[in-house]
Amino acid sequence: MSAATPVFRRPGVRLSLRYLAALLLTVIFLFPIYWLFIISLKTPEEIFAFPPVWYPKNLQFANYRVLFRDGDAVTVWNSLVLAGASTILAMIIGTLAAYSLVRFKTGGENLAVWIISQRMMPPVAIVFPIFLLYVFFGWVDSYHGLILLYTAFNLPYVIWMMRGYIEDIPLELEESALVDGCGRWAVLWKVVFPMARTGLFATAVFTFVFAWNEFLFALVLTRTEVITYTVQVTHYFGGQSNFWAKIAAMSVLGTIPVFVAVATMQRYLVRGISMGAVKG
Amino acid sequence: MEPGAPSGALAAPDRFFKYWLIAPAIFLLLLIGLFPLVYSLIVSFQRLTMLEADTSFAGLANYAQLFRDHRLWESLLHTAVITVIALPLELILGLAMAQLFLERMPGRQFFVSLLVLPTIISPIVAGAMWRLMLDNRYGPINQIIGWFAGKPVTLLWTVNPDLVYPAIIFCEIWQWTPFMFLILLAALSNVDRSLTEAAEIDGAGYWRTLVRIVLPQIWPVMAVAILIRGLDLVRIFDIIWALTGGGPGTITETISIYTYIQGFQQFETSYTAAIAFLVIAILTIIVVWAIRRMGLAK
């Protein structure tokens, strides 16, 4: 900046330069995603062309058709079931816990620290004992086993986020509802949940995305029945003969829902990924 | 105390109400928070493997083995190297990008929305994506480098021992710089403008204003971002699994990958439990210290 000549300081030039930088950054960051998408639409000849084909001549969906024909696409459904069910459970259990923490200061600060610290535990150290436990129960490769684990693992996040959103609700509203003759549960149902609904929705979307994108738990705890799309993608790796078309098509199938989910949540993105550290 | 009388199963006395609300959460968190710790501790004193159910007492044999295990310490070193290089780069690049987008410009929100996309992709997909990008023959990266070099380039990014770390760190930075960028942009937007303007009137230069006025103000948010990313990096698994699988050989094994291989490919149950216990114990200390230090629990 200090070395800038007066020309660079002119507002028009400055803005143009900033646009140029912004454009360049966007191209750099989005090119890999573009590449993934076009590989999924290329024919094998185009994928393995040298030099690489930068845009496919005619788009075709054969790579996706193969995934559906062979039944590989069912892994996307498995991801949906696991992420969906665990998100609903974590939202219910987590929101109630957050309410208890905020309104009644249950367990004090120590409990709050313990809860959030669970979020930061290494998944690999958690999943190993859990695997042994699930082998004992016969829960490996089952929906309920993974749903339970995803629910538990995402709970600290839900509690942490909902704590922030519930703190924003004015206490007077709840008090007046109590005075009007509502029970404790009625206050929750009629005042707290409606007031926190945008927060609930935003938190649910991010919780869903975390579970949807998860890999290690799914890798360890699935075999054939409930394989998720992330695990399926790695099944296509193999020495020299990677199934490029399948990797790309499966990745795109798994990525589009995330883009859609987060696009609806633009306003809450910062708060969502910073675990509430930045209130938007 | 309250006039309305809840009916049926909901008629919990008020003073237990708060515990009913939080009980299911505590129960589930004990499943991932306490059970693995206790169970790892017990198993780590036995001689279990996946093939042999030998529960006899092994004393501290497994823990003694930790100290002799070069592969373990190397994996910790690899983890540290990746963290120490990637974290500052993400922070600096994220801060620079946030500075670029701080001033208003038409279409800013559009750019920001697009730039955030890498962060929300599954890390396993990001790794797979970069594997395709970095392919020595059919990947565009070597092709682009070839344009600048003026001759065809066939670098083996995911196989050559000299190139795997740059590849991993590059992919890591690609995915998570937008995370830093987004959080720091929000933090910078909240900086009190009158202070920076006053500093500029007093003749403070750009860097001086940044270091003395701006950074102290965004530090609380920056600290949280560093904490979240730092812990993610220490636990890194997915990207490396997709890119190199820990190879070539064991060159890119991180602590998470090494633990996985011991447990699920070498089937050393008791020894893996000892590693898991070690990892949980180390991280618990770091995490609780960091959370308290940063006042995150307020």
C-alpha cells in the first residue's frame, strides 16, 4: 500500500483493481469445483484426454445414470436418512438442554465448558471404543447406531448455538406467559420455540450439513447396508485405476444438497460456522 | 408458584424441570464423552487384539510401547507440521481477503457467497476433487504449471515424497481459507470506524493502524477462529485420507490416521486404546484450557 503511486489511489482505478483481485480469487477458489462438475459430465475419452479438455463439447449424464443403475446412488439416500434423523433428534434434545442452561443456569459454567469441549474431541479416539461397543450390541452397519452417534456428536454444537439464540429472547415474554397460566412446557412450546424459530432452522441446517459431510464415523461403522456417499466416493479410489467419472458424479450428488441448504442460510452463515462467536 | 397445573407426565415439580430438560443430552454426551475415555483406559491395560480376546492384565506394557513407537511420534510430528504451516497461512490469507472485501463495492455479497463454497463441501469430496486436479497427466494443475514453465510438467503430487505435503497443505488452505475469510470479514465490519479514522488523522500508516487498532479489536473473534481451525487441523483425517491415504509409505500419517490404521488395519485393540486414551487426554487438557482462556464459556 505504501508503495502505491498516486494512480492507484484514484477511486476508479482502486475499485477496478479490487474487482480484478476479487474476480481472480473467485476463479481460483471455484475452479476445482467447476472441474469436478465438468468431469462428471464428460465422456471417458474427454476425461482421459491429454492435454485436458477445459470444457466438455457436449454435456451428457451417463456417469450419473450408471450410479443409479448400479444402485450406488442409494448411498446418497443413506446419508439423507442418517443426517436427517440425527439432526431432528439433536435439535430436540439440544434445544431443551440449551434452555435449561440459559434459564436455570443448570450445572453452572463447568457443565457448559464440559459440553462444548465434547465437540472438540478427536473423532478417531471416540469411534474406536464406540466400534467395540457396537460390535458387542450388533449395531455396526445399522441406521440407529450411526444416528445415535451423529446425534451425540452434534449435540454440543446444537446446545452451544441454541444457547445464544435463546439468550436473545426477552425474559419478560416467558414471565408474562407464566403469569397467564401457562405451564413450563407450554411456555417452551408457545413462546420459546416460536421466538427462536429462525435460530432453530439455521442451527438445524448446519447440523445437517455436518452429519451429511461426515466421513470417519461412517467409514468405521458401515459395511454394506448403510454406507454413506462420502464412504462410497472413497470406494472408487484404487491404485492407478481411479473411476474418475464415478468419483466426480458421486461427489456432485453429495455436494448439491449442501449448496442448496447453505444458500438458504446466507444470513446465518457467519454465526453458524463460528459457533456463535460472531453474532450476525 | 405458577398458577397453571401441567397435567399427566408433564406435571414435573418445578425444581426438577431443569434436570429433565438436560438429562437426555447429558446421557448422550456421556456416551461419546465419558464412555470412550473409561473404556479405552480399561482396554489399554489388557492384551486385546481383534483376533484374540485376551483380557489378562498387561500392566503398563501398552503405555511403555507408546514411547518406543517411532511411527506414533512421527505421526504427531506430521500433524504438528501441517498445523503449524497451514494455520498461519489460512489466517493471513483470510485476513487479506477480508481486507479486500471490507470496503463496499457493488456485487460484494455475490462474491462472498461464491467464495464460501469450498468451506461447506465435505472434506472427503475436497480431497477427492484435488486428487483429480493434481493428477500428473490428466489434471489441470500440471497443465497450468506447464504453461508457465514453457514445457510439459508431470509432477506426481500425491506420490512424490517432496510434493505430498505441499499438496495436502494446499488443499487444506483452499478449503479453509474461506472459513477464516468469512469470520474475519464479519469481525472487521464491526470494528469501530472512528478509531481507525482518528489514527489515520494522527498520521499512523496502514500497517500501524492495522496492528495497533484493528487487530486488538478483532482478537476475541480471531482467537475463536484459530481455536476451531487449530483443533480441526490437529484432528485432520479426511483430506489426507482422500489425497494420499497417509502415504507414500507412512510419510503423511497424522495422529488420526495412525490411530485408525492401528485399530482397524493392524487390529491392535489394546494398543490402539492406549493411543486413543493418550490423544483424548492431551486434547482435553488443551481444549479446556483454551476455552477458559478465551472466555468462550461466558
